[in-house]
Amino acid sequence: ESDHLRHVEKDVLIPKMVREKARELCSEKVEAFSKCCKEKGFLMVIKCREENAALKECLTYHYKDSALYEECKQEYLKEREEFRQTGIPAKKRQQKVPTNM
């Protein structure tokens, strides 16, 4: 029961985590493509093909990485279990409570 994933978790929530991690892992390529787009303006479609191709290749590599998916799945299951125990979403749990109250 605790490892069972609903359709939305398996096909939407975990892939979203994978995409976020892939963007972090490809941050240099994201940065290079963004910089090119800013510099080239309207010509970015033509002038930034190389950067776009490199970014796509990097992201696709990580999207297809079953180890990364599994890592995100385990992280998701851990967060879900903590939520079920505490009733507090992960984002709220990560905010530190002020100690000087």
C-alpha cells in the first residue's frame, strides 16, 4: 500500500520532479540557451540552434534515465509518507519556524 502509486503520481507528479532535476543537472545548457536568446532576440530561432540542440539532448538524456526516475519516485514516496503522518505539505515543512518567539 505505501509504495502503490496512483496514475497522477506516476505519470504527472514524479515526471515533474524528474523535469525539475533535469533542468538543474542541465543548468549550464539552460544558461547558455537563455543567454543566446537574450543576445539574439528575434534571430534566436536561427542563431541559437546549437544551444537549443545541446539543451534538448541533455534534458532528454535525463528524462530517459530510469535511475533518476527511481530517485524521484523514492523522494516522492518519502514526502507523501511524511505528509500522511503530519498533514503538513513538504513545502511548508521546509520553512523554518522562527526560534526567537
